Amino acid sequence: MKKEIHPAYSPSKVICACGNMVETGSTKKEMHVEICAACHPFFTGKSKFIDSAGRVEKFRQRYGKKE
């Protein structure tokens, strides 16, 4: 690697809107994010599952498709 052309890599803090803070390494000292693994619906189990079977039936009724 060439000297003096790369940004300084140092420990940094990633702060979520929910208040969760994670320490990692980056070229920035501090980063603010809107959502993290602690508050994301997929990871917390609060996600809503779409009724895909109902959507398929609705499509078949609308367009007259049969199996």
C-alpha cells in the first residue's frame, strides 16, 4: 500500500436512533443510523408476515387462472 494516501482507520461508535451503541472500526469517529439489529422488526420477531396464499387466490380470481 502507498503511504499517506489512505484515511486513518480508528475505533468508532455507531449510534442507533433507539439508543443502542456499537463500537467498531472505521474512518469516521462517530456514525448515526436509523435502525439496528436491536430494533429491526426482522431480528426482534415483531415482523409481519404477508399472507401470500391469499394474494395468489386473489390473482386467480381476478384473472380467471386455474391450476
